[in-house]
Amino acid sequence: MKRRIVITLLTTALTVSLAACGNKTAVAPADNSSTDAVTVADTATEEAPSSEEASEETKEPVALRAVAYNSIVAHLDSVIAKEAGYYEEEGLDVTMNYNNSNPDNIQALLEDKLDLVSAGSTAVLNFIDQGADIVIIGGQMTEGVALYSLPERADEFKEINEASLAGKKVGVTRMQTGDIALRKILKDQGADLSKIEFVELDSPATIIEAVKKGEVDIGSLYMTFRETAELQGLTPVCHLDELWPGYTCCRLFTTRDKLNANRDAYVAAVKANIKAYSLIQQDREKTLELAKHVMEIEDDVLTSQVYDYGHLGLNPSPDVKNITKFYEAMVEIGYAQGGIDFSEHVDASLYIEALDELLAEEPDNEVYKQLKTESDQNNK
């Protein structure tokens, strides 16, 4: 029997910095009331439509209340799916809220104020670990973290392992994606983590200052802060995807009850996000134009993060293999309790179904074909 959670305890526990969380207010519930059904009048002069035609004419878009970040590019798949009209194409009426706080957004989902949420892996996995009946159905972002040092010390960290880090101070933001990914990488190498001092700091900005002042030897930084660090004279010594390709960050999810009640709508949402990913990969100009409608990021930063800097993925796959590995890492490190059947909280079947439909519609789409190859490997 699944454990029930106490929302207020979870919210308190998760107000730590989690994968670029903000401290904005929780989203307000959107109005998802349906409009009156269309009626077809009988006339003496017009032929009555067939039952199939009538069904198509009276079919209402399915309302979903969704949320995404607009302060960083982590949820760009959903942003583009909305702005490009892909949700509407798939028969959905999506009200997209923008709120940059993982705990607020997950709590809103559990309180039935939202239907579809994107949030950092650490945040959603903690809720699941504590008993929330949440199901991950898609991906948003992978990778995006690098380790930085002073330029004159870069040669000390040509290899990231126990030998290079023993006795050193590593600046991290506790429970941020890079914190977990780095510790997992080292544990898989057989490193004794007790020989490495992980200094938990409150923000990426604090980590940058600590590296500059020599208070830590290297620091773990994500997204925009990678470029900020370089502008302040620090050097990237390792991008973590070089050691763990495809490690997961933000995921797309809902509750089990909502999924069971309207699975087709969630397949449609995932399908729209896959279409958005295809556009991102194939049309830089249109993607940036659409993103600028809602993203609260300077244009040059947006362009750099999405296209130029690299070491960042926006794959819409739930990636069962890597999200399971990430959860197991949290348990090993002590950030999660374990003791649940995690496989019950990831459902790749929606993604697989949506991708198969798109391949049937566009069999020559190279992006879809590549996603299919990756899915066959990672969504077993």
C-alpha cells in the first residue's frame, strides 16, 4: 500500500536549492471548465452528418493546466509546444503557467491546481520517495553541469577521480543535479567519498566566489552560471556529461489518478513536446523567435544556452534507464530513503506511443528516427 504524504512537510524539506528553483509564489489554478457541446441542427434541406462526422464536429479540446520555467531553458520543449500551437494541433487546450519554483509547482499538482508539471529530477524524486503517487511520462532537460577551477589550477583536474580530488574541497549546491551526478560518477569509479570534502554552498553565485577566493578548489555550476563563471575568469575542467552522458535533470509528470482518468490527453501532450523538440533541432530561427515570446532571458544568453555552448540536452524522452540510475544515486548518497518500487513511477509507454504515431505521420523525419533509436535503448 502506498504511503500518503504530508504536503507541508515535503514543501519545507524541498525549499533547499533544487536545480535552479526560484522562490516565486505558487501558481494559481487555471479555469479548465469546458464549453457547451456543439449541437448539429436538423434541417429539411441538408443531409444529416454521419455519426463519425458528428463526433468530430462535437469533440471539444481537452483542457490541461500546465506549468514550466521561463527563467532558464530547461523546459523549452513545453514552451515551444505551446507557442508553436502543437498542443492545439493534438486536441488540447493547454493553459500554460510560468512559475520558477519546483516545490510550489509539485504541490500545486498534488492539490489539483495543475495537471502537467515539469520540475527538476531531485525535487520530483523526493516527492515520489516520500509517497507521492506521481508518474514521470517524459523528459525536458539533461546534462548542463560543469566543474570549474582557477585557470592556474586547471591541470590538477585533468582527470576527475579520487586521486585528483582526495583532500580537495568541492563546492556544490546540495541536492542540485550536478551534486548528485558528480557523487554518483565518483562512486561508480570506486572512489571513497569520505576522502573528498564536499562544501555545500547556498547558490551558484556563492560557489563562483568561493572558487575565486580559494575557499574551495573546484565548484559545480549549471546552466547560465557556467558562462558567468567563465566571464569572471574561471575555467571549466570537466563537463559532467563527458563522464555520465545523458544524466537526467528536469522531467515531465502528472499524478497517477490524472493519468488513469485521461491517458489519451497525456499521450497528446507528450506528442506535442516531441514535435517541439523536432522544431528546436531543425529550425533555430523559428525556435528562438517563439521562445522570446515568454522566456525571461537575454537574447544572447538564450541563443548560447540552446544552440552554441553545448553540453545540454532537451530530449523529451522519460529515459527510464537514466532516471532510474539517478534515483538510485540519491538513495546511495542518502538524499532519498528508497524502499519503493520506482519502476511504478515511470511510464515510458506514452512516449513510445506518441513517437510511433509521429513516425507513422513523418517516416522520413530524422529527429524522430534518432529519438526512436535512443528510446529503444533507454526505455526498456
